[in-house]
Amino acid sequence: MRKNMLRVWRRRLSFTQVELAKTAHCSRATIILIERLKHYPTSKVRSRLATALSVSESVIWPTLEVADGK
């Protein structure tokens, strides 16, 4: 099973789902779906989540570097 890095970083930085959703300007439902691996966020949402957590997108979604060929 894949490790959900959004959940790992959110908890590491002591954010609740509600706090992260407010900071990233999305809904708690979106956070829940992403953390349950039921939804893959758009690049805009990925960027806002990474910014809210003060990490790069590739830390949360490491497969992005492979997919982008970086």
C-alpha cells in the first residue's frame, strides 16, 4: 500500500484537516478524499497544499518528478 505523504506531512506539522483546508483554500472533503487516495488533486490544488505545508510538491507527491521526467 502506498504511503499517503499528504497525511504524513499534515500530521507532522500539526495541521487538522480543517486547518489545512482553510489554509489551502479547498474543502475538508477534498483533503479527506486525497488522504484516502480516492482523488488525485489538480496541479493548482497540489500547489496550494504544498504551499500551505511549506514543502515542495515533490515531497508530497514524489511520483511527480518521475512523471515529469525530472
